[in-house]
Amino acid sequence: MLRLRWGICAALAMFMLSGCAGFGKSFETPRISLVNVEIREAKLFETIFNVELRIINTNETPIILKGLECRLEINGKDLALGVLDSKTEIPAFGSEKVPITLYSSVVDMVRSALHSSTKDSFSYKITGKLRLESEAWIPSVIPFSSDGELGKDRVKKQGE
């Protein structure tokens, strides 16, 4: 009887250690890229940006985005941050553009402007966390980071 218990425990442990690999599913982290930046409103102490991110799902199953938090750096300096609380389904092997509002203080804006005032383009970096509705094999929080170069002519005021 004791041998049978040990055998069942060993089989159960091996099954649990195999995880989702036993079912043929693995999860690839979605890719995030910056699509658009638009200045929505500039006030005395705050600037509000409309930002679009593209989320690319390279998995064989759809993922459900519950929300995200995002930080935007320009030339290595923090510029703006924001959060999104919105449910979006990203299809399997598909992508979606996700709009998010980011907020910047006047201090962050001045610091960023001083470092980029003479350049025609600037480097950017977006970092944050995706919050997903999670199945057993999908993590519920996924950090992301993406960077690149953006020309000043690509940042527009709303309505331009």
C-alpha cells in the first residue's frame, strides 16, 4: 500500500513539474511598440499626451488585456506616465493598437526639452506592465520595454 502511494505521488509530481509543456502550449511575451504620440493639452503645470501602443500577440491563443501601466522616457529622462483600465482582446497571431493617456509634469517637460532642444530626433523608451486575464499557463503581469528613435516632426498637437 505504501509503495502504491509513493508511486501515485511520484507520478503526480512528474505531471505537475511538466507544467504546460505536457499540453504542448508555451507562452511568448507579447511585443509592444510605440505607434503615435500626440500632445492633447498643455497646461501651466502639466502636459497630457495621447499615445498609441501596438501590442503584437505571437501566441496560438488570444490574450485578454485587462489594463496596463506605462512610462515614457525621452533621451534617457522620464517624461510621462499613465495607466489604462480597459479590456482588449488581442487575437492569436494578431495585433491591436491600444490608446493610453500619459501625463507629464512641467518639471519633466523642461528637463526633457533641455536635453533635446537642438536635435531633430530623439530617442524614446517605453516601459511598463501588461495586466492580463490569466489562464493557468499565462502570467497575469508581464513587464515590457521597447525603444527607438522618433523625429520631432512625428509628435503633433491634437488637431494638426
